[in-house]
Amino acid sequence: MTRDLLERMSQPHASDPPPPWREQRNQWPLRLLGAALVAGGVSQGLVVAPAAWAAWVSLGAGLALILRR
């Protein structure tokens, strides 16, 4: 009985709303901004030093915008 219940709960329902990441159809501006942030971070030089924190933050934010779903 428990197995049947878990199997039914794992099946998507027709009345469920679509996930929020599928509602955004036009994502190219954010991906373009992410690409600009990645380019800016790389152009500052990615060295492992405390003074290069801005380049790493820019690179991370750019990758997050590009790779998010």
C-alpha cells in the first residue's frame, strides 16, 4: 500500500502548474549579462591572490547567470 502511494505521488499531475524556471521564455539578456561578467572577470586576470577577489566574484556571478535553469 505504501509503495503504491509513493508511486502515485511521484507521477506528475495534469493540474500541477509548470515549474517557475519554465515560465521565463526570454532568457538571452541575462545570459548576455553573464557572458559580459565572465569576460570582465577573465580580463582582470584570474590569479589566486586576495586582491583579485573582484575578478573571481565577477566570474562566479557570470557563470551563475549563464548556467542557471
